[in-house]
Amino acid sequence: MTTTLIDNFDRRVRYVRISVTDRCDFRCVYCMSEDMTFLPRAQILTLEELAMVARAFTELGVEKIRLTGGEPLVRRGIEQLVDEIGSLPGLKDFAMTTNGAGLVKYARALREGGLKRLNISLDSLDADKFHRLTRTGKLDKVIAGIHAAREAGFERIKLNAVILKNRNDDEVLDLVEFARDEGVDISFIEEMPLGDVSDHSRAETYCSSDQVQSIIEQRHALTPTTETTLGPSRYFRMPDSDTRIGFISPHSHNFCSTCNRVRVTVEGRLLLCLGNEHSIDLRAVLRRYPGDMDALKAAIIGAMPLKPERHHFTTDGDVQVVRFMNMTGG
């Protein structure tokens, strides 16, 4: 059996994002509707199944795993799952994306379990605006979580900010200064057209990475780098800070030609592309052949030809994919 994953366009899959829950304690306006219906427990992968999926991918040459949600820290037993994945041989990078609200409780245990890096969502530094964007989130809990993560000694911490025109684009420079002061990186993200959101028109709120970069360059010179974390961020450096500025630009700077990623949803769908519905059902394999690693790996290998050459996001407000981001994990 092959030990690497190659798609039909000679791209090697080195990175898998695994969603551990569709649930979240926030209701961010670009991620899900305010009144969400979540999956029954029987339809989501167990912790044991999630660990088996992670092991299968590392045995097939994947070097990086990121745990996502929903919000991964609301999944009961997340520390045990981190412990198990963190000990897998061949894993060079182990990360998590979180809203940060649970890090005061979990940061130290996650770091001790082998988690190396954190991405923490932070779209506003204004408490009222933050609450409007997240609908339920409290800014002070996230700031405390960022501090807890720094104290826990993660190799790298990055903030993620989704910028929406006339919502939080006036805070770009404030977010940069906050990242510089905290000694962390920050990536600015273009909103992705996943799920039919009712809160706003995506055509009206779209803010390109080039627009954000122009705002930053009013104060800080940005020099492009070739640094990578195997993800889609294009990184820039500033001459007077160790903070890296990243841009994730699914619309304006399509990164499909170098895509090395696949995703496993909370219900066990192996998604070959964030912007398409091409997938196979790993849950069915896991439950039809319990404990059979060869069957699981064969299913993953067999899915590689389904990976499309590119996604086709638009900025006109149309929804290309009906599932919300909390179902996918980003």
C-alpha cells in the first residue's frame, strides 16, 4: 500500500484538518446561523474513531494535523484526544483552531499533550462589537485565553481575523498593534461563501486582502516571505517586529494550485476541497470495519482522485456550498 497521498494534479496531501465537533459556544455571523440545529451524538465520530483517522493519515505521510470545530474545546475528552494524536510518530506539526474562550482552562493540558501551535479567532478588540460579531462571545475571556496560551509555552500562536467591510475593517491597525504587543502572529481572512447566513449580505461586506494590506502599509512596511505552515496563509514581515502578518485570500489570491490539504468533518466525511462537496464517508468505513486500519487507509487513498483542481468562490453573495463553516472546521 502506498505511504503517500497524491491527487490527480500531482499535489501531495501533507495536511489534514479534523473537525471534532459541530458545536460552539459562539455564534459568529460569518460561520453559522443564530439558531443552529446540531448533529445527534450517534452521527459524529467518537474520540476513538477520530484518533484512528489521525493515525491513518500520519501512516499515509501526512505531516500536519489541525483540530477544529465548531469549537474543539467544547468537545468532552478533548485533552485525551490531544494526548493520543500528539504521540503519533511522523507528525511534525500539531495545531488547533479555537475561539480562545476555553484556553484558561485547557491551554496547559493541551501543550503538555503535544499540541504545538494555536490559531485563536479574534475579529474585534471592542467588547460591544465583538459581542455583535460572535453573538454570544465575551472579549475579556478570549484575551485571558490568549494570555493563558502564551504562558503555556506554545511554539507559535496566531490570531485569525475575518475582516468584513463596515463591520470591523476600521480595526485592522488596532489588531496589528495588539498582535505586535502580545508577540503573536496574525492572519487576515477573506470571508468564505459557506452556508446561507442571514445576518448580512456577503457582497456588501466583502473586504479583499489587498485592501487590508493597504491599510496596514499606511503604518508598517510589509516584506513578503516564503515562510509556510503548510496552510494557505501568505506571510509578510515587518522590519521592527517578530510578528508575522498573514493573508488568507480564497477570492483574490486563489491558492488551489498548491493545495496540500484535505478535511474530515465531524460526521466523518472526507472533504477533498473546502469549496466543493466532493467527499467520501469515512464513518461508514470505520463502523463497517471497526479497528481495520487497512480498510480505512484504502478508503482515504481511493478518495484522492476526487480532489478537484480548484474551488470557484465568488464575491457576489452567492452560496456555493450550503454547509456552514462549523460543519467543516475551516
